[in-house]
Amino acid sequence: MAWAEVSLSVPREAAETAGAALEEQGALAVTLEDHGDDPVLEPAPGTAPLWPVVQVRGLFPADTSRGEVSASLLKLPGIMRPGDLSWRDVPDQDWERAWMDRFQPMQFGEKLWIVPSGMQAPADPGALVLHLDPGLAFGTGTHPTTALCLEWIDAHDFNGLTVLDYGCGSGVLGIAAALKGAAHVVCVDNDPQALEATAANAGRNRCADRIRCSKPGPDQAGPGQAKHYDVILANILAGPLIELAPRLGRSVSPGGQIVLSGVLQEQAEEVAAAWSGWCGAMRIQEKEGWVRLHGNATKIKET
């Protein structure tokens, strides 16, 4: 099965903006390369390599409307001519091989480890190991926003809790919560590939019986008839977090935990303000220009 990859040639100062634009258009993966083909996967703000011209590549499903995506990308700064943007078909193996070549076991917090399928788990008998194969879904732990969420999960007790992982990607956050003892986890994503990867990873980690995969809906109900969650995890972008605040805010139980990421440092106040009707002051943790916001739900606010 072929996928569609778009390549942008931009000056180094425009690379971060181009990468963010690709994610907003629905790219499943973003890679930065120089002319020597030295990739940097899931780059963080401020860490773009000092190449004069950067190739920013985004991977999309094969049925993506290339014309619509191209029209949006051609408005980016640094795109001066049509030749600066091109598309190609990519077999699955190309992207998966590039990812596996660069992904190694990683530790988050004190006990949580993410270990790629087929690699050796750490020797620590107390380690909590999540075996991961993201397929073509975002969420490996290498991006600062994912790392911030995993560190928070490692530090908190989930025994018997209900959890919503909104924008689940590979399912890494929801599965980590299940491994920490969550009784029921709903993993939501609008990308079928993400839901497929999440289900496969849940089975790989022997917690599929506690994880339900779902596309977004008007009401993300919990187990049975419950409509409220003890913990909401949402590692998406600032815009969707602001837009979704009323819906997701109604889904957290009073006193429950709200953990948001995918937010640049300069966007944190705006996101916190959008959620102020459902929680008090949010605590902010920064990592490489990205932030995690954490708050306790104070009440269920109907709108």
C-alpha cells in the first residue's frame, strides 16, 4: 500500500512553521532533512538544524487531497515557486524502516519505559515496560509533548480510574495509563490508522480488555452509561484544545485530572483560559519550547 509524501524546500528559519503546518493539515509524520539526507524526526522548537535550506517532509494517507494540502502549504513563508513543493508515493516499509532505525528504548520518570517491538526490555525488575510499534501513527515518546505526558503518567496513581486519551495516535498514553492500573481507557482519534495502531499496541501489552478505541463523537462516554472520566489526557494542538474545551470539559468528573499538551510555550495562557471554566489555575511544565498543562476539575459546567 502506498502513502503520499509531500516535500517542502524552505529556509531554515521557516522549517518550524512548515512542520507545524504539515501537522495541522493531518500529516502522520514529519521529518526534516538536509541535502545530505540526515533526518531529524519529530523536531522540537529551537532545535532545527542549521542547514541553509531544509527539506521538510510530511507523510499523508494515499487518498489525501493533494491539491487542497498544496494550496495551503504554498502560502507558507519561504515557498517562492511551485518547484519548492513536490509529492511522491511511499511504500509502508520506507517510513517504518526510518523510524525503527532511530527509535531506542526510552525511560520516562522513574519506572516507565517505552520499548520498540523486538528490542530488549531494561533489566530493572521494577520497570513498567510498554512495548510499542506505532505503525503510521504519531506518538513514540520522542516528541517533547509525548514525553511530558508520559512523565506525568509515571508519577501518578491510576488504579481503578477511568481515562480518556483524546487524540491517541499510537495509543501510548492510554496504554501507559492502563499499565499503571486504569480500569477503563477510551482512546479517541479521527485517523483510522491511529485507532488500528492503538488496538494492536493494546493487544501487544495485554491490556486490550480495558481499552476501547473510538472515533470522535458528540459525547465520549465512559464504560457502561458513565459520561465522566477521572483523567483526561489530550496531546493534540493548541487550536483543537481550545475548540474542544467545552465538550471535553463536560466529560471530566469533579476533582478529576486534566492533562493537556501539544502546546507551544507562548500558547499556554490562551489554552489555560479556555479551560478555566472547568478547572482552576493550571500548572505548566515546559520542555524544549513545548508545555504540559495540568489542572483539577472543579465542577461540571454545562454549556
